Amino acid sequence: MINTKDDDATQETFAILPQIMEDYETRFWRVEQSELYKPAGVIAPKLPLYHPYHPFTNVTNGYDLPQVPLATKFDNYTDVAPHHLLDMVSAINPTEVQTFFVVQSLPYLPGIPVIARYQYGVFPDAKSEMKGFQSIWAQGIVFDHKSEAISKLPPTKIKIYESTKNELSPTILCGNTMKLDVVENLKGRGVWSLVVSSENGEVGDDGLFY
């Protein structure tokens, strides 16, 4: 786990954000671009995102794609995250913690379900073209700061796999059960997400991976 005593890196990050937003249309700082859906025009960071199962359908303008205008990583999380999630991090006791901040669009029609697409983050070495498939267990705990409501997305074996159906999307994200909400309830809303991955998918009495 990352445990630094000072918050210099976090303050430095926030201080430079206006400059980043001024200079770049898509602003990734300390984050690399994912290869997933890249041939189809999606510019996504190697971080967890949320969008519908099919990111290219049910869009508002017929040609829109999800946009990520800002994504960055922090060195420290203890001074940033709410205590509701910090308590869960302590209970899980992970071997590594990465803290990130993402701004993304949801250019989709009302009523379309938005699901966790953690594959961008938990498969950082994924390629836009692959053979076979890769899978890992993932779990999401989402905290709404305004209402202080906590939503637990069920532990799910998520995958990326080879597809021959679409030349623009030769690698597909798989897993359709980690639904967060519908589009209209998420636009303009900020949430905290605790994303946990596990090789074996075993959970304790509290329903969390261990």
C-alpha cells in the first residue's frame, strides 16, 4: 500500500491542472493511453471508466464517442479519499493502491445503462489486437459524496477477448453485470470509486475480496 506522510505530490497535481487543461485537448498526466478500442477512435487512459456495454451505440449524435478530457494519478490517497472508502481499503489490505482522478463524458441517450468498464485499468498491458482472452475478478464500491450512499457492484469476472466481428474493435470488453445507473442519473455527477481486482475472486464475510 502507498502511505506517504506529506501531500506535496497531490498539491502539485492540483496546481498544474489549469495548465494541463489549457494546453491539451485530451489531458492525461502521469497516465498512459490504453490500447483498448483505440483503433475505433476511443482515447482512454489506463484507468477504470464507466460507459455502456457497447460504447459506440445509442449515442446522442450518431458519431460521438466517450471522451476523457482529464485523467491523472496521485501519489497519496489517505488525504484525498473519504473515510468510508479508506476503512474498506484497510479491511481489504491490498498489496498496492493507485489513486486517480478522471473526468469523462457520457454521450448516450437517456435510459441507457452505464456499467463499470474497469478493463482499461486492470489490463494495462492489453493490446488493440489479441489472441484468445484474458480475465480477472473485479469489484467496485462507489461512494456518492453528496448523499453519502455506498453502492457495491458485485464481484464479477471481467474479460477482454479477441473478436473478428469488427475490424475497428478487434479486442472487446466483456462483462455486463456491473451496472452503476442509467445515463441521465450520472451526467454532471461526481463519485468516488474503489476498484479492487483479485486473481481468485474469494470474498470474506463483509463481501469484499481478501
